[in-house]
Amino acid sequence: MKTFTDNTGRVWTLAVNVAAIKRVRALCGVDLTAIVELDKNNNPDTKLLEQLSSDPVLLVDVLYAVCKSECDQKGVTDEDFGMAMAGDAIEHATTALLDEIIDFFPAPKRNAFQKILSATRRFEEIARKRLDAIMADGEFEKNMVSELERLTGLSGKQPESAE
């Protein structure tokens, strides 16, 4: 079982099992067993993986459904749960949930899904590093200012009377 901490300091334990999958289906209309499916060409189709990684509202709804029993024990409503989820808490919860979903599957599927998830994480890290490098060298900002000046016909310099 994986854990994550929300922004209030509460620690949540994720247990993805048949009961949790049924609860997520009922409450969110999401089938966690479809985290990675094969398309008609037997290639991985990662729509749900991408959706959970890019839609924080859906992600938090799914997390709440997975943690519903624990939420009920702690007296935490879905709104309370959602208010405590932002920033790094969402990132940590996403990692924990995806790992827990993958661990649900038997070894052959689990191994294949772990490879797909690892490749996805490597790609995200490469993209993050490249974006940081682009932003750090100042060229991106310079190009944006140039393009703004081109589109608006305005110079980036303030008129002397504006000082």
C-alpha cells in the first residue's frame, strides 16, 4: 500500500483492490483497470493514465473514492479532502495512486505496465529539464517580448514620461 500526505498534514493510505475499483467506478465513472489498455494494433493506449495525470479534479475525485473508508473514519468530506489537495500533494498522490494501480495487477501485466509508467516518468522528467533550460537561458523571454512587439507594434521600452 502506498501513502501520501495532503496539505493539512493528514497521511492517506491507498489500497487499490477490487472493492476500491468498484467504488471508483460507482462514484467517478472511472475504470482503474483501464489504466493501460491495448489499442486495435496491440499498442499501449494510455488515455486514462494521461487523463489522471493531467486532470487534477478527476484525480482528486478518484483519490477520494479510493480513500473513502478512511475519509469516513476521519470525518473528512469530499470537499474537505479536495480543499487539502493542491501543489506537491497532488504530485505525490498521483505517483502513489499510479504505483498502487499498477501493483493491483498480476505479475505479467504489472511488469509491462511498470515499464510503460517508467517510460512516461522519464519522458516527463526530460520535458521538465528541457523547459527549465529554455527558461533559464533568457532566450525564450527575449523571443516572447520580440513577438509581442511585432504583434502590437509597441516597443518594450517605457516612455520617459512613465517613469
